[in-house]
Amino acid sequence: MSPVEEESQRANAALPRGFAGLWLLLLALWIVFNASVAPAILFVGLLAATAIAWIFTTRTAVWSGVLLTPGTLFHFLAYTGVFVIELVKANLNMLRYVYAPRIDIHPGIVKINLRLRSPIGRLALANSIALTPGSLVMDIDEDALFIHWLDVRTTDPEQATEMIAGAFDKHLGKVFG
């Protein structure tokens, strides 16, 4: 092993597992929300992202399974794209309900199966479902989510899982496990 590789390995060993990915995510969110890269704002963002990432990666095991690799970055970006598309589709669907002369909906509660194992992956899935209009996560029980669905199209858990969470599962599974 070359001296450069040894130094890099020692430096990476000093950082908690998942720190780099969380730090990068927090810093990117800081820059987006502030809409500025002015030195003072960027400095505060660097400090805040470092402190929060350090606390979350050293005191909880939630982020320990999340590693920043080109693959996880690709799947996170793909998930973001899928989420935006699903959000637009759900909003257009709600618009159709609102402006229809007669509302023809069949609300109900459906069970979907969780394929994700990590707590942060399950949280991301539940939030993704809750943020799309027409669905709301009501409860989580073991390996299932109970969803209030504005227009129930199936009560079969496998079909409901595919219809509600299928678009998100693949990419969230690659990012969070």
C-alpha cells in the first residue's frame, strides 16, 4: 500500500461511518435553502453541517449504514427525480378530483409491506408517501405501513405496495438499505 493510500485510510478511519454522506447532504440543503454561497453563509453552513453530522453519526446508529459512494449518490438523485415525478402526478390527480363535477373516490386504509430494513430508509419511504397528496401514513407495525389512501384501487397488500411504494423502494433500498 502506498503512503498516500495509508494516509487516506487513516483519515477515513477518524470519521464516523456515514459522516461524509450526511455532511454533504446537510451542506447541500443549507446552500439550497439559503440560495447563497456568500462566504459568511457558507462558513455558518459548514459549521452547522459538521456539528449536526458529527452528533448524528457518533450518537446514533441511524446513519451508520449510509455510505457516500457514486452508486448511492446516483440512486439518491434518481430517487429525487422519481419523487418529483410522483409528486406532480399526485397533484394533478388531486386537481382532477377537485374540479370534477362529481367526486368519485373510494377512501380507505390499506396495508403495504416494507422491504426496507434500515430505520432511516423506512422514514424516507414513509415521508415520501405522506408528502404525495392523496396518501397519508397512519401507522407502522413491524414490516408494514398502514396508509390512508384517498382512492383505494386494491386492498391486496402486494399490489398496494407496488402501486404506492414501488417507485420509491428500488432507489431508497440502494441508498439506505
